[in-house]
Amino acid sequence: MAEADNISAKAKRFLEDEDKANKRCLKGWCINLRQHYRFSKEAKKQTLAISNQLQEAAKIESVSIPAPPSGIISSSEVFSSGPFESRNSIKKEIVKALVDDDGVYIIGICGMGGVGKTTLVKEMGKQLKDEKIYDPVVMAVVSQTPSIMRIQGEIADMLGVTASLPANSEIERASFLSGRIMEKKRILVILDDVWRKIKLDDIGIPFGESHRGCKIVITSRSINVCDQMNCQKKFIVETLSKQESWALFKELAGTIVETTDINPIARDVAAKCGGLPIAIVTVAGALKGKNKHVWSNAARQLQKSNPTSIQGMEGIVFSSLELSFNYLENVESKSLFLFCSLFPEDYSISVEDLVRYWMGLRWFGDTDETTEDARDRVHAIVNTITSYFLLIDDGEEHVKMHDVVRDFAITIAPKYNRKFMVKAGIGLKEWPNKDTFEDFTCISLMANYIRELPSGLECPKLQALLLQNNNFQLVVPSNFFQGMKNLSVLDLSQTELLSLPESLSFLSTIKTLNLSGCKLGDLSVIGSLSKLEILSLFKSSIQEIPASFSQLSNLKLLDLNNCKELTLITCGVIPSLKKLEELYINGFRQWEYESENLKSNANLVELEALSRLTHLEIFISNLDLSPKLLVFQNNLSNFKLRIGYSEYFDASMDESRYSRNMLVSQTNISKIYDWVKGLLKRTERLFLEEIANLESISHNLVEEGFNELKYLDITSCKSLVYIFDCKDIKIAEGEAKLLSSLEYLKLAFLPELSHIRNGDHQSVSLCSLKRVELWSCDKLIKLFSPTLLQSLICLEKIYIKDCNNLEEIFEKKESLDEELDHTITSPSLGNLTSIQIIRCPKLKNLFTPSIVKCLVKLKSLQIWRCSTIEEIVTNEKGEKEASIERIVFPSLYDMSLGGLGSLTCFSSGSYTIEYPALEILRIYRCGKMKTFGYGEQVAPKLNKVVVGWNKERWNSNLNATVQELFNEQEDEEEEFPMKVIEMSMLEIVIIWFVLSFL
């Protein structure tokens, strides 16, 4: 009995101590791992002692099964009490997916290390358990080195079945757990910190059809892992906003941050944490209660990207990030990640820049791969790094590195033989003062205000020197590069450099040289860089490419784009560049005629010598300059070919998602030679402008059709009658139809255009078309035939303006000889979201009920100044109105009907029309509109009709409102235009007033 009392007293003390441990440190953010480990061992010891005492006293073999644990303890008191909208918002979205969507059984939550994924799922699990939506809620940590036995043990422990769990066999344990989970009607299983795909069956977690009541949430630092685990929904946990970061930092650091001397420093320190919760918690905890000197030192260390002196940064924050870094599978990924730390804080890093640097550095080995191969490889590596959230996607072809991640990368680089000096974007006005630079492999001083470089530097190990964006006419001493004999990458772009120093010739190993945006004179010294592979002079003020460039026998990429002052490329230079793969030269206009004998400047025939050329961007001002025969090898996979002048082209050709682009402008069809037509066959994005005598692009340009064409813009081709004349074109069975890849179609100012296609209606398919724009096509009467209509499965937007003879957009079936079955379940028009029609005076109606049935996603309908349109929806010929009880526009949200002088109603049919999503309706100058429809009009969300300049009406329902408007006979025709004119004059007066003060 005395021993039992002793055990009881120990147990009571244990529970009191354990309760204190559960209160946690740093407001619940950090578990006291050491105490929890000690208490777990002590708990097992006490349980065993009690069990032994009971067995000894009562001579029984076992005790009863222990009660299930109380559940998941909240991980963050701070989030639940503070203004953390980002966390509350994503938590609501996850809970909604778990509660409302029965078809979703596995959800992935991903984000960078330390962003708060575990905290979030614990809070979510507690909420779902407290609200009894899921009971039980169980959680297991998977980790980088998952043990199935351990995971099974953690789940069994939370289910309260540890005593019955088989001891040694994974298969038996899985079967046991599966049975116990199947007993639970609604159970949530959280698998935290998943690093690779794991098989749920191996653990014993039934899901999907096996157990619809079992939902699974995984957290991971890799979005790829979520994909491998077949997560049906993925949620990315972002860093905290500035407001949230400061609120958390202030809560943890204490009231000292509100004092006048500490507050500005504290705000700067908090900002440097970049919204990363683990960094905020660590730094705020380390500085709590410290004096101003400590705070100032911390701010200085963070500014220098050297925060390891701050208590906990290296041991907690950096060690967390290093787990993700170590999981990058190869040296290439780790090296590229480290290289990204050379850019300034919050810098948008061009992936193409990384490609060009990477080719120069050869950190993946001295291979002879092509530039395109290297580009593919770098993009794949960036994708991998981004999937672990060590880089952040920053839009088209750009990435960013989080400030804390950047500091971490700079800190660990020496471990991987990368000795960096990084002082980028910190306002330097002079070269840094150091005793030696001999050990550095990379120096980055980009985006500063350095005016002059030092003399006599010795940098024998230096591989990359990044000095771009020091734009004050940087002065480079003549001997500056003499001590950099292993330099592979040099970036002097945007430095307004006036001349190149002779010591540049000492860079015998240099492979990548970027001189973009410089004001350079003589370039002859570049010719001595025999190993150079990447040379960019983009947007530089250069006038001549000298003969010495003929010595660049290893050059793979030459970028001369936007060099508008370039007037001379010495004849013979281009064909000497035998290894050239990519040539960008869109600003050079002085190509010589093939017949000229001067031979001082380059001519287009020289391009034929470039047998390895895969990328070409070029401007040809006049096809008279072009030879009739110009042979490009079949490996020309990317091109931007501009023939003729067009300002419109400059603004329209920047989209990088099209690999093969061409504009042909201001020429005659007879001058478009066969070599141009050969490239036309493979073009993805095509502009045709002011082409004389062009009647049909299939007949005059490419007889076989444009099977790779995705974007087609035809403007001001006054002879064009058909886009495709299909009379002589036969499509074999199994072959793709004409235009089957086309996504965007714009036809503008084509006075003779009468049809999209002529001839065999089965030859053309618009199955990929997403957007159509028509401007001023006066002879076009009908747009989409029933055959074309059935192929419009991807169409999203229609815009039509000033087509004076257009009568039908969706041609009715009776106009064709053969009968088409419109009752078949076709996705035609099922993705159409927007229709806008302006000034089409012969359009009499728009839809038939059979067309309306397809418009399930139509959100916006805008019809303006179509003077003869009588109704929007009309019955087809022979269609029995009695067979139609109702039609529905399920997604229509915004509708405008303006300047429609002949419109009598939306539909004269007696059927009910439903608009369940309609909230905005404008009706202007529709003087003959007596009612909206002759059947019931159901618009539950509509509570007003905008009828004029800031005027609204509503009279209980849509029909009653329109009838009231008609009866009032308000003179909208005069009032509305006057208001527009008055506003326009007001704007003119304001503009004049502002300009008078400039």
C-alpha cells in the first residue's frame, strides 16, 4: 500500500508538471520538446508501475483498455486571437472542402519550411473535433525518413488502441488499423511532414470507395509530393502579410517594440523576417527584453544577410530550411539554388538569365549540350526548387527567393565550395574594401551605385562577376580583368559602359558575357574571347559588328535585339559562326541586296551557313532584299520573323508562349517566296497585314493548311474573300483538320471577306478556338455554319464590331442541305463566357433555344447599336414552341442592351426564361421594347434595371419594370448621348487645365 501511495503521489506530480509543459513557450508557437520527451518516458514508466501493482494486488492478467487521448492540443494561441486573416481564410477553405465535398477524400497542404503548415492543420483538426464534425481526429508525423511501424503506432495511440496493436508485422498492424478506422463513421487522418509518396494501404488507412467517411490531409514542403499522393485539392500556405507579421512579432517581442527608440528598428527587423513565421518567432523571442544596442546589431546583421549571430536563427530557422535544401536530389539543383542568392533581396530573377549564366559556369559538367537542352534543364531544375518552395514563382519566366531563404543560402554556400561575396542592391557607392578577394568564386555587386572599379585585383578562383545595374557610366581600369583568369561569367549590363578595357582579352575561359544596355564603341577586343559561347549586346548603343567577331568559333548565342543604332555587320562574320544556335537581331535593317557587289555589309544568304541554327529573330524591311531561295535547316524550332513595317506588330509579339511567330506586312502576294511559305506552314502565331492580291491564305500561301497555327490576325487585306478555300483540299481519315489548333482569330478591315471557309465544310475544325474578334468585315453575312458551330467546344469570347451586313452569328440548320442533329449531347459553346456585339445594323436575332441550351457558362452579354435586331432569342424554323417549357441562362451575370431601336423584347416565345445569376441589367434607348418577354422571366438576384445615366428602375419583376419604362416613354435617345458628350467635354477641360500647369 505504501508503494501504491508513493506511485500515486508521483503520478499527481507528473500530471501537474505535464500540464505546465502543455502551456508551451512563445505563446504556444514552440513545443518544449525536451520536456515532452522526458514526460512521455516518465508516463510509460508510471503506467507500467501502476499496472504491475494492480496485477500483484488483484492477481489479474491485464488492466482495461485505456481511454482514448483527449485529442490534438492547439498549436497556436496567437493565430486564434490575432488578426491573421490569411490563416483564417485558408483554414476556412480547407474545412469547407473537408465538410462540403463528399467526392474529395485527400487534401494536400504545402508551403515552404517554417511557414506554419503544422500549426494550421493542428488548429484545423482541433476545430473539426470540437465541432464534432470528425471524431476522432488523428495525426502522425511522417518525416524525411518514414517508418511505417512508427506511423502506425502514432495513429493507434490517438485511436486509443495501442495495447491491441500487433507488435511486429507491418501487414498485420495495417489490417488491424484499417478495421478500427472502418468502425469510425467520420474520421480525419492528418499525415504531417510528408517528403515522398507513401502508400496509405501499407499504413492501414482506408480511403475513397473503401471508406467514404475517412478524409486524409497531408502536409508537405513539396507540391510534387501532393501530386504524387493524388491529392484532389491542394492549398498553398503563403507567408504572412506585413500587417500579420508585425502583429505576430509585436505579440512575441513584447511592449518594448512600441517605444520610440526601438519601434523603427523593430519594424525593420520584423520586415526582414519576410513574413516567415518560424523566423518571426525565433527573432522576436531572441530580442525580447533586449536593449537598443542588441536590437540595432540584429538589424545590421539581417541587412548584411548574416543573421546567424541572432540566437536561434542558425539552430532553428536555418536547420529547418536545410532539410528542404538537402532534399534537392542532385548537385545541379543545389548549385542553382545557391546561385540565386547572388541577386538582391526581393529581386525578380529571369529564368533566361539563369540559363545563360548556367551555360557559362558549367556547374553541371563540361558537356557539349545545346543551348535549348540547357534551357530545358535549367527550367526543370527551377521547377524542382520551386516545388519545394525554396524559390517563389514570380510570373512569366521569373522567380524570386524569400529573404530568409536567401540569407540561409549565402550562409551555407561555403559548405559546398561556393565562396560568395554578395553585396547586391544595398546602395554601395564604392567597391568593397577587403584585404583579399582570392578565395571568392562568385562576386555580386549588382544594383548599386558604383562608379569606378579598382585596379590590380587578384581573383584566381573567381568564376562569376555580376556588376549589372550600376548605371553611372561605370569606369573600368585597363588592367581590371588581368587577375581573373578563371572567370566564366561576366555581367556588365545596364552600366552605361562607354568602352571595353584591353584586359578583357585576358579572360581566356569566359563563356558568358552580357553587355546589354551599354554605350559601347569599338568591340574588336571581344573577338579574342575564343571560348565565348553566350554574348548579349541587347539594347546597346553599338553601330558596328567588327570583323574580329569571325574568331568567335564557339559562339552559340548572339543577342543583338533592339540595337537600333546598328548599321554594319561586317560581311563574312555571320557564316563564320559555325556553332551558332540562336541569333536575335530584330533591329538591324541594313541587309544588303543579294545582287550588290559591295559586300561590306551582311546579306540574308549568309544565314544558310548556320547549320546549327534553332532560334532566329530577324527583321526584313523589304522582301526585295530577300533571295527567292533561302534554305533553313529543319531544326529551326523557334523564330520571330518580321517582314515589312508594322507598329502594331511591336506591341503584339511579346508573348513568349508562342515559339514560332511571323508578321508579313505591306507587300504583294507575288513577293512571298517559297522559303517564307515553308516557315508559314510551321508558324504558331501569324499576323498578315496589307497583303495585296491575297484572296485566301490556303490557296495563296499554304495549300496543306496551318495545322500548327494557334493565333491568326488578318488585318487590311482588301482582296481576301475566304480564310480557307477548301475546294481542292482533301483531309485523309485520321489527319487533323485545317485550323484544328487555332486558339485566337482576329479578322479586321476585310471589305471582301464573305466566308470563313469555302468548299468542303468537313475540312475545317475550330475545336481549339478560344477567342474570336471581328472588325469591319462588311461582306460577311453569316459567321459560324452549323458544322463549324459543332466544333466550338473551347470558345470563350466573341467580340464583333462594325460588320454592316452580318445577319447571323450562329447559322441556323435549315440553311444547309444536310440535316444536323442538334439534340446530340455536344459540348459546343459550353465554355463561352462573353459575347459583345457593337454596330451590326442587319443582325435581327442572336440565339435559338437550342443554342441557349449550350450556353451554360455565359456570364456577360453586351449588345449595342444593332438597329434592326428585333429579339435576342428566336425560335428556329419548324421548331415547335409548345415543346419548349423553359430555357435557362444558368451563369449570365451581366447583360447590356443599348441603342437597339427595333428591339421589341428579349424573346417572343411564351416559355419561361430563367436567369438565376443575373445581377446587372442595363437597358438604354430600346424605345420599342414593350416587355422583356412574353413568358415568365425569373431573375431572383436582380433588383434593379439601369435605364440611363445613373438612373435605375424596379417594379417587382423584370416584365413589369420594362412595361413601366415603355409606358413612361422617357426620352433616353436624347438624354443619354448628351450626358456622354457633357462628360467628354468635362474630361477635355480637365486635361487642358492640367496640361496648362505642366
